[in-house]
Amino acid sequence: MKVGGVIRTIDRLGRIVIPKSMCKSLGIQAEDELDVTVEGERIILQKCRNGCVFCGSSDRLVVFNGRKVCADCVDSISTMK
């Protein structure tokens, strides 16, 4: 989905407000975490996944380098050579 045509001003603290209609259409709510990345000259905001970045599981999650990883994947990775 491509949504555009909305211009926002960055405040003195570097913040912007995402239009409520965009948040609603993407299922983003107050207190949700957003992943902020840069590609070239673009800033990309993505709603964080609630599960493991590798398998999607939501069981026994730990955070590694800002990403959620389940204990099973951690175990699998640690046994790799």
C-alpha cells in the first residue's frame, strides 16, 4: 500500500506525528514499537514483529541487537559451526 501526500514538520526534538488515519490503516496503536531504518535517502518505519525474527515464534523471546529471537533459534544458532 502506498500512502502519501501528507507533509509533517519535525519538531526541535526530532519528532514527527504520524497521521492517525495511517496508523489506523496499518494497525499501529499507541505504545507499539516501530523499527526505524534508513535506505539511501529514505527513512522507513515498520511495525515491529511480535515474534522471533527467524521463525516467528512468540515463545521464550530474548532481545539480541534490538531484535527478538526465541530460545530455540538461539540454541540452533549456537550449535552452528
